[in-house]
Amino acid sequence: MGWIDTIKGQLIAIDTAPLIYFIEESPVYLPVVLPFFKAFPLTVEIAAIAADLRAQCSLRTPDAVQMATAIYAGAQYFLTNDTRLPDLPNLRRVLLDDCIH
């Protein structure tokens, strides 16, 4: 998994799909998602960023909150399997399926 070497040491945000794979201990995805876990509380600042993302990118609220948290925390990448989510100027979407193929 050479892609991990390129993002090692950086803050990576994850979508709910990798979290579900983690909780369910998916034999396919668990080895990939295991190193990426740290929780952040929802704050007023994150909610404001999420509201802007909803308005600018037509994101659903859960997606906007997750991506806003990533932006607030300073993540450069957002690990997901949701192809509908956009790349943002300071947050690059990384598809989990692309990481295992």
C-alpha cells in the first residue's frame, strides 16, 4: 500500500463507511482503516463550516459535518467510499476502494 507512505504523519479525516468497516471488523477494509482513528467533538465553529459546505456544495448534513470537522482539524485528506462527495480546495477526497485495488 504505497499510498499510505505518501500521507503518513498527516491528519486524515474519514467518512462513516470506513468507521462502519472498523466497527464490523471487515476483513477486506479493516487493515486499511485501522490506523486512522481519532475523535473530535462537534463545536460551533465546525457547525458554521458545515453550514457553509451545505450551502456551497449541496452536501447532506452528516457529510457536511464530517467534512467540516476534517477542515477544522486541519486534515488534508478525507477517506471515504462515497463517490458523491467532492474534493474541496483544502481537503482531497480519497476513495477507500482506490486504496485496495
